[in-house]
Amino acid sequence: MFDLFKSKHAPEGPAQFDATVEVDCSADTMFGLLDIADARYWKRDEGTVETVANGRFRLHLDLLPDHAFTLVVTEAEPGRLYAYDAQATPRAGRMVQAHERYEITPTGCESCAVRLVNRVQFENDMTMREWKQECEMMALGVSNALTKLKVHAEMGHGTIREIKDIQRAA
């Protein structure tokens, strides 16, 4: 009977989050924005990228100055697919590691759809409530990432930083 009041444990194994956005840029341009080694990589507006080895990078975001994100490219097919494993040091929230996969589908000469599939491994021993909270934040993060990517692709380099500066000033 007292088991009714006992906290339920979260499921084990990775959780998957995905979303898709239509973008007014070519699939090849989109690939350049996603390619961490490319000077056009869209997150360069939010921090700095350090090349550690071939296909291995360290991302330092301005908003999280005490964290470093190690990114290891796992798949790269120009104009079609870009994926990497990501791990934060120190850990960000309850996430242990993530695998981000961007699938690019041309929808016209200068347009494409981008699907982000993010498989996340959270810490073990979370309650179901904690796990649901982490999942809500991760789902929002996937949606926000695609929105920022779209804005960057359609409005140009530096736009996200300008928007953030306006938000901070308000």
C-alpha cells in the first residue's frame, strides 16, 4: 500500500527528441552552417570553437563560460546529413551525453527542411518527475536550436547575437 506514495524511477536508456523546420537556404549552405570545421558554423556567433583533432572540437559558449562542450563528428554527408556526439564538462543539468543528428532534405533550389534528432542519455537514478522535467527542457532546447538555426540561415551572421543583445537591454 505504501508503494503508492513511493517515487517512481525514470526509464533507463537514451531519450529521443526531434523536430523539423523549413529553411530558406540551399541544402549545401545549410550543411556549411552545421559543419563545425566550417568558418560559417552557426554557433560561432555564440562562442568560440577550438579544433582538438580531425573531427573533434571543443565549443565554448558565451552564455556558459564555465563549460566546455566536446563535439565529435560521427557522420558528415555534404548537403544531406551532419551528426556528432556531444558532452559537456562540467555536466550541464542531468545530461550525461547527447548525439545530435541533423538531416537535411532539399525542398527547392534555395530551400530545405532540417530535422534535428537528439538522443540524450541522462543520469541514472532520477525520479520520473525529474526525468519529465529534463525531457521538457530538452524538447524546448531542440525547438530553440532549430529556430536559431533558421534565423541564422535566413537573416545572416550575427543576427542571433543582435537579438540577444536587444533582449538583455530590455
